[in-house]
Amino acid sequence: MEIVNVSGLKNNPTEALRKARKALVLVMNRDKPDALMVGIESVGGLEGPGVRAALATALFKDGHLSLARSARLAQMPLRDFIAHVSRLGIAVVDLSAEEAARDMDTLEEWLASS
């Protein structure tokens, strides 16, 4: 087990991540244990069936990853990931009514000029 303190984590997060790839890292805050970092690959956390797709879906749904990055994390072609999230009822495009109306106006202008 490795130990880092909060200030060390703030000043050099890369070092803590590097350590977490090899062993558990205990983050100390004022001499008290505060958090535990675990390297996902070191515990095989992404290799179970459906784990990558579930993680990618959750990160996309919450707006933390783009559609393309989520598809890469899920190790799916983009079209398959789009179908996957659509089946789950997750909107692939999230526009307000005003944004959708502007897009439709732009499309109509483009079609008229073609």
C-alpha cells in the first residue's frame, strides 16, 4: 500500500495515479485516512462482461464524456453505441426547443439553396 497526503495529491496527481496502478493508495488528510485510490486496470475492473459499456453509458448520460469518447471507452463502433444508448432511452442529441428550431431553420435554408 502506498500513502499520499492531500497536498501531495493536489501538487502532483500524476504520481498518485502512477502509484495506484501498482498498489492501493491511501490518501491522508491531516493524519486521518480520507480516501482510497485503486487502479482500475490493476483489479481488472473493466474486463467483466458489460462493464465498459455500462461505465461509458453512465459517463455519457451524466455529460462527463462525449458520444465518441464514450463509444471508444465501451469499445464499440459509434453507430452501435448510438443504438445502445437509444435503446436505453438516453437522448443522443440534447437540444432545447429553441436550438432545435434554429437547426430546422438552418436546414430549410440549406435545402432551399441546394
